[in-house]
Amino acid sequence: MKLRPPPAPASASSGVLARLRPHLTRLTAFLIVFSVGYSLGIMSSSIWPSPRPSQTVIRPHAAHLTASTAVPATNGTVAAVTNYPRSPPHDLFRFREECGDPVPSNAVVQTLLDKLFDGESPYADFPPPHTAALLHPAAERPRGWGSTGAVFAELIEEVRPDIIIELGAFLGASALHMAAVSKNLSLSPTILCIDDFRGWPAFRDRFRRDVPPPHHGDALLLPQFMSNVAAAGPDATARVLPLPFSTASTLTALCGWGIYADLIEVDAGHDFHSAWADINLAWAVLRPGGVMFGHDYFTSADDRGVRRAVTLFARVKNLTVRPHGQHWVLSPKPLHRDGR
């Protein structure tokens, strides 16, 4: 009797099909549902596009912030081109713009003496002997940066201010220069110098010859500033008043008290956020028709944010920026609608 050969083994593919055959119905139904859902998603996204994140953030004044800005140099050429995104978050624009009823210019000094110094001039009986022994001799020309530039005389003659605010005083170089320029123009403005007079970390390493050594943690910049002003004579001490607090807290207080300026110089913090805050807070206490200007528009400090802050502010407020050497000058603050 002949033996039959054993049946050939089933191929691997036929075995897989045999195992999948009971599940083909459910698998086919799943693929159909998935394909339909995917197709509907594609169609809906093309008809109703989802907003991008940048479109859902509140962005005031975005129309001012979309174009590139060409900054003209003094020789008529283009000095820099700055590109900005649509707009920073709206919190960056939240600054007080309405301040208190204005104090008359001739009452500003006494108002500040009453509120800050118990009614007495800080120069009275200054300096006491124990402080005088710590200070450098008063400098005829204190250390400063761009403190005698032509922009000071030009703007003082143009604006003829009653009140000047200076943000960042250091040792008094620019304040004393503005007082001298004003006197030559037969003007006698009050110059309010806002500075915490603490310097910055490690500043003494660079300016050891210009500032006294610290005493019990006190940088002694305020008494050195006052000594330099006092050396300029009684007219200077009557006109140049230090306000030894941070720029933000002082400008906020001036706004509440109704103390305004006709001319404001911004030369305090040089990073973007400090410059941006100072410019916005100072704008609130600038009289309509007044002028704001500042330093470090074309210096190494512009890389830390001064120029970016000035250019952005000008764009938001629809102002023009006029470079003046190392300084920047904004167009005058617009008058109120009633002409005031």
C-alpha cells in the first residue's frame, strides 16, 4: 500500500489572514469612521481657521508697531533700522496718564520741602562736620556723561522752562550745567534731580577717584552731590533740589501731587524695562507742549535697551524721535483738545 505524502504546510500569509478574518468587519468599520472624522477635521479647519495665539492677546496700538523704523542720523543718513513684533502684552502699556491738579511753578519747591524734608531745605547747615570729613573736595566740574552737550542749551532756550526734572543725577554734572545755561539765558528754573543716590553694584571700582569711600554701607553719593551743588553758590542750592528716592516712586508721587515739568531729561536705568518705565511715568508729569529728552541713544547703552524703549514709546504715542549726538529728543507733548 502506498503512503500519501503529508499535506503541504499552510503559508504564513494565509495563517495571518485566517486569524484576522473574524475581526475584519470591526477593523473595516474603524478605518471608515477614522477616515470620515479626519476628512471633516481638514474641511472645518480650512473654513473656520483657529486664531493664532498672537491674535488672542490684547495688543493695544498694534497699528503703530508693525512696521520697521528707520532712524535718521544727524548727517541725514539712516543710522539704524529696528523691527518690532505686532505688540508686547498689554500690561506693558498700563501707566497712569492723568495726574493731580497742577501746583503753580513758584510753589513747587516749598511743596516738596513740606512733603519730603519737613519744610526745611536739605542744604541748611550742610554738611555737618562728621559728613564733610568723608567727602571728596567739591569738584568744579563733577564727573558725568554727555552732561555738557549742546542739546541742553538748545532745549532750554527753546522751551524756556520753569520746572526741569532730571532722572539720574549721580554727582550733579548735568544739573549744574543746566543751571549755568539757564542763568546765562536770564532764566531761573527749578531743577528737580531724582536719584536714589545709591549707585549700582561695583560702580566704585570704575569711579573711585570721583566718589567717596562707603561709610557703614552708605554710598555717600547724596552728600557728595549736595556738596558739589553747594560749591556752585546759593543760586544753585536755591534751584537744584535732590529728590533721593527711586525714579518710579518719585514720579508716581509727583503725579499725585500735581507737580509737572516743562523739560524732562531721562538718564537713569539703561536696561529696556527701567528706561521704558521712566519714560512712561515721566510723560505723565510733562506739561502739554513740554519736551522730553535723554542720553544714551547712540552709545553702548543702547544695546541694553535705551534706544528700543525710546523708539517703541515714540511709535505708541505717535511722536517723532530726533537724535542729537548721543542724546534723543521727542517731539513736544501734544496739547489738550481744548488747546491747553
